[in-house]
Amino acid sequence: MDDKELKALLDVHTQSIQGLMDNQLLLAGQVQVLQAALATVLLHHPDRPTLLRAFKGYMKIAKEQTPQLARHMDALEGGMLALLGEGTEPGKKE
């Protein structure tokens, strides 16, 4: 492989990496918007205890199906549980 071919290959890989980084930023932005919208809905939902139970069930399934991501989901799950009012359910003792 000569220098021109190597430079062309390097340029292609550089562009690919930049594209991946751009996509990652776009996805992160989309997630932030979706989290804000979801938080708005959850904070005004009349039956948050039922949502809390359902969310815990779905999270359990999600973690079982994607164990390689489970550790990364824990902090996000904690934030969502707080929005859903975990620890504030009627009849629950702190």
C-alpha cells in the first residue's frame, strides 16, 4: 500500500469516526428531549403508583434481556423511579 492509498484509507476512517460521533451526539440530544417530555407526563399522571409498578416490571425484563447494559441503566432507572414517586406510595413506610 502506498502513501496515497494509506492517506485515502485514513481519510475514510476519519470521516466514519466523525460520523459516529455526530450520530452519538444526535442520539444523546434526542434522549434528553424524550426524557424531558416523559418527565412532564409522569409528573402530571393521576396514577403514578400503577406506573411505578409497571415500570419496575419492564425494567426487570429489560435488564434480563440486555445484561451487558444493566449496569448502565441503573442510574437512569433511579432517576425515573424518583420521578414516579418511589418511596412516596400510599401506605409505604420510609
